Amino acid sequence: MKSWSCALIAACLLCALAARAGPLQSEPAPSADPDFWGRVKVTIEGYLGRPYAWGASGIKSFDCSGFVWRVMSDNGILFKRTTARKLYMSLPKPAAGESWKFGNIIFFDNLKHCGIVNDGKSFYHAATTAGTRLAPFTPFWRAKLVGFRRLQK
């Protein structure tokens, strides 16, 4: 009985470690999938119009970092659900000239707010006044811009 329990515990630990390490090598990486970012966009559009709720990560309501986390999590990009500030500190900068690329995470207001870049003219985010939406890069947002980060796949 004891050896069976130890074997079961060892198997559980191996499963947990494998899950933490990410997908198996035989699974295609999201970047290798030509439709990956198209699916991300569909996911974003499916969550538009949901109300803002501080600390919420969906599916009925979101805060800014919860929106980013949910969209990426739904598409297999797994990272810890955290604040905008911690997310900024934990992710790498995009390559030179790629800051405005779709899917990058954009940060504002002294790292108190984040969203997902749509293009050089707009971004998706969870606004306290309007919920999840596509917003233009108005002078208001450009003045609050802190930087960009790219999610590692």
C-alpha cells in the first residue's frame, strides 16, 4: 500500500512539473500557428462590451490586467494573473520597431493600467467608465503611455 501511494504521489508531482513547464515539444507553439493571432482577436472581440470590475478576470466583467490575462489564457499563453505593474516588470520588451504590433501589451498611467495593442491607432482595454472596449490612441492616452511588453509564447 505504501509503495502504491508513493508511486501515485510521484506521478502527481511529475504531472504538476510538466504542466508548469508548458506544452510538450510535439505540440505546435502558438507563434508557429499562422491563425494564432486571428484567434486572439476573435477572443478579444467576444469579450468587448463587458463591464469593468476591479480585480475581475472575466468572463462577465474585467479589470485591465484581468482582461489581458483572460484573453491570453483563453489562447494558451499562460502567465500568472497579476497587476499591470508586476506584468510590466516580468515581461520582455518587444523587438525594436515592433512596439505597435497587434498582441503586444501596452502600459499607461505609471503602470496602473494596461491593454492589448490593436494597431498604431487603437488598443483594447477594460476602461473603468466604459468596460472592455477598443479605444483610439488619443492625446489623453499618449500622454500616459509608459511602454510595451511582448508575451512569451
